[in-house]
Amino acid sequence: MRKINRCTLSLLFFALASWSVSCAFAENVDIRIIQKEYNLRQQNILGEITDRTERVNIERAAALLFLNRRPPQTNLILRAFDHQKASSLQCTIPIRILCAHQNNLCKLDETVLIHLRTEMTQWIRSRSLENSTSIATKHSPESSVILDLSTLMLWAKYVEDATLGYKWPDKKSNQIQQTRFNQEIYQWLDQKSRYGFNDCSSSELLDCIGALLNIHDWCDDPILETKSAAVIDLVLSDIVQESLAGQWGGVRGRVANSNMHQDNYYINYILFGLPVPDNLQPSFDAVSLNLSLSKYRPPGVLVKLMREYDDRGTYESANFLYANNRNKIAEDANGLKKYSYVTPSYILSSFQLRSQTTPWHSRPWDLLVLDENNFGHHLFAFTGNELISGGKQAAQDEYYLWNSTCFQYKNVLFNRYHRCDRVRLNLTDSGEFLDDAYVQWPTRIWIPNTFAPVIQDQSWCFSEVGAIYLAFRPLKGRSYWWRTTELDPRTGSGSSILTFQNLYTSFLLEIESASNFISFDQFMNQVINSPLKIDNDSVTFVSRRGDVFLFPLDEDEILVNGNTIETLADSSNKLFNSPFIQSEYGSGVLDAQWKGYSLHLDLRDSEKPIRVVKPN
């Protein structure tokens, strides 16, 4: 009987996946059908986790448990759970299981229950409950803060029913701790709803989604449930407005795989009904599991925006980001400007910097290009020694600040680096951070092999990917060399790194659609013969579209067609500023509209959050 069920589930999954492929990017997609199939997609992924995951992990055990399958195997896996070897989000799964068992939704061996309680008790004891969850003093990524808070909230909920008069390791009552955790979650959600997220890397946002799903599903507080759903909407809004075919084009995190794939195919499948590649090697995580069990549903307007990316056309998005200055709260901290130029076939995103520092785990610019199979490939710049090219990973108690000038105007980008500061999280007696002397690492450009071959002609480098033509070159400090990275074992693909020896090298990039030219040769010839003047003070360049750029090599103003362009002083920057998603920075209000679908969030009153989704 189990064989029949498994085969049936697999057939359902692949039938739905095939349906998704056939209509994934067609015009006038019926979002009502996609939303109606949501529960089926959740069940499909639970089945996939049990049948296709080769690793013996907590996600597989939970999926087996909630599908009521193979109790002996489930108990065996859970009995081997070790919180010291699990991620922060994985540590919430045993508490989910304990809460569900308590409500007679599943049955486990008593030895397993004791083991899970013991493991999570030890995890709780490892937390510094006096101050570790205060977001005003927490010196760690924001995902770690909400992951801790969500796990503590879940544990407080579990022991409330399971252990009468439970006392926490700090001797405080469970009621006191519950109140405190909820207050800090309220504070965290209020801050994010107004100022967004410090870290724009995909891994951080996905961890936040996983933690928020736990809060949303288990909080037993209607206000908190609405607020957590609204902040999930904010995360998805950021991903959606810079996505092409489910590939995210936002400025990337610091550690990357060679092709910079977005490892969220299963999440896109559950949330948006997007297809899962047939040859994808299964790699399910706790976020996929949480979504498969969650009662959260994405607003229809975000589903439409994600799926109908070709209909959105080309647009510019100028957003304001909260800089991760840990000594200040959001209202007083310096902000950063993020600019994205989004087209149906590529996205160029950058931070607008003038002697400013980028947020933790982020980089100045990133280009996403889709190939003929709608598969995403990323080209970006980085400083430091943190990628998989054989360099040493950054220590957990340090992060990097890139001091640079990065300017982007639509499809042209200019970047000049100054230095890379390594900052350790150790504090002095006065509460200041200990800064090492700046590290003199050269600028590097990460180029996937999908862009190869790269043609070099008269200091220009050219490449074509799908319907995209690319031209880039160093502008100052001509000494550079190429490096080859290791192959990615999952995809069998590698990448190249263009490394500049001169610490003050400037970099120029222009990207164009192939449809604007008769041939690739015509594009190359136009770039090579385009006016380009480089002296000791500035660079003058004329793009294919006839725009004249004056890039200073010092701190003078940048000019486009003779006009001053100073993006940091641009009042049009918002928390969200695309044609279909709008939110003023610090307002706590967001509106998204697209083809008759809408989302309205109003979290100005912390005790009366508003989340209106139309149609329901």
C-alpha cells in the first residue's frame, strides 16, 4: 500500500510540475488555480522530502512523521538528532514535533520524545537568556536574532502545556519569558516593517522566512500572526520585484556557488507554482519543510508579479536600505541606496556608494542574466578572500566593509574601489568595535563559465549570454590576470575570476540586448570605437544609447549628459519603489497592485496591524 501511495504522490507531483512548465510564463495565468493547488503542492513537497532526500536528516523525519509514514524509520532518525550539529532553523523542528505530538497528531516512541526534549533543553541552556535576544544589542545577522526568538517562543509554548510551573534556566517563570519573547518579536517585526532588512543576501532572507513561519503558525496571537505574515510579504516583495523566471537578481551574499544559483526551487514551487527543473539534485531544507506545513499563503498579487515577469517589462527601482550600523537603531542609522535596472532578460543591481560602507554580507553590484532555458547566471564584483576559489572563509567574529564608489545608470555601471576594512566583533571597554588595519585585497570580477568564451580586444572584454551582449574593462591600473575556480559538484560547472592587481582599479560595464544590434561583431565594434577618454582625474565614456558619462577618479561629482547625478541625495528612493510595489521608508505602509490584484499593509499601529489581500 505504501508503494501505491508513494507512486501516486510522485505522479501527482510530476503532473503538477509538468502543468507548471507548460503555463509557467504564459500570459494571463489564472492565479486562482495556482492558489487552489497550494495544499497539493505542500503535500507534494512533503512526499518528495521523504522519497527523494538521500540524507538522513531532521527534515526527512518530520516529513515522514506528518505524513504518518514508516514509524520505525522516523523514530530511528529522530533518535539520532543532535542540536550541536543542526542549524538554528533545524532546531525549531523538534519543538514543532513535540507540540504536534502533544496534540495527538502523531505518535513517537517515548525514548524519542525524551531525547528530543533533552536535546532542546540543552539548546535552551546554551542561550544567554539575559540579553542574547535583545535586538538593540545583538551583534549578529538579523536572521540569527529572529531564529533564536522564534525557537524560544516555540519552546515556551511547548512547556506551557507540557510542564506545569516550568522554570527557565535563569529561574524566571514561563509566563514572564513568554511575555518577554513576544515583546521582542513585536519589536523586531515593527522595525523590519518600517525599515526593511539589513542583509539582502538570499540565505539570510530565507532563514528569516523560516523563522517567521514558525511564529506565524504557532504564536496563538492574532496580532502577531498578522504582523509575521506581513513581514513575510515584505521579504517576498523584495524577491519578487527583482526576479526573472524564479531567479533572484538582488545584490548577492558574500559566499556563493560557482554559478550563483538560487537554491530555492522548492520554495518557488510551493509559493508560486513555478516548475522544478527535472535534473535538479534534491536538496530540501527547513524552510521548504516549514512552508509545506504552514498555513501562510502568499498574496495573489505577488504570485502574479513573480510569474508574469515578462509582462512587467523594463523598469527602474531605487530603494533605500538600512545600513547595518550596530551602534544605532534604524531611525538614526545611515542608509544606503540600492538601484536596480530590471528587464525581461537581465537585472543589473548595485548599491549607490560615495565613501560609504555596504551592509554586512553584501557587495556593491551584481548582474543576473537568463539563458535560453530561463536559467539564471550571475556576474559580480567582490573584494576580499571569501569565495570558493580556494580562499579562506571569513571568521565568524568578523565582517568586511567595502569602501568604494559604485554608480549605475540603467545599463551602464562604473565601480571604483578604495580598500577593504576587516572589522572584528570584539568590543572595547567603551563599546566601540575593534578595527583591524585595512586589508589590501584586489578587486575581482566573478564570471560564470556560461559567459565564456570571453573575447578580449583593445582592453575591452566581451561576452554574450542568450540574448545579452556584455562589455567590460578596467579603467585604471591595467595589471590583471585570470583565475579558474573549482567545479561545482552539483552542476559540473565552474567559473573564472578576473583579478586586478592595482588596489585602486576602476571598472566599467555596459550591457545591452542583442535585439538592438545586427550581430555581436557590430556590438563589439561600436564599443571599441566609442569615445573613451581616461586621464588622471576622470573617465569620459559614451554608451550605445548615446548617454555621455563623466566618472571622476577622485571625489568630484558624477555627470550624465552634463547633469549632476547624486543618488544619495535623491529623494525618490523608498523602501520599495517599483512601478507595482510602493512603500515610503520608515512608514510601515506598503501597497502592491498588479492586474486587479492588490496587497495593503499598514503596521503603523503595533497593536492594530492591517493586512488586506484582494482578491482573498
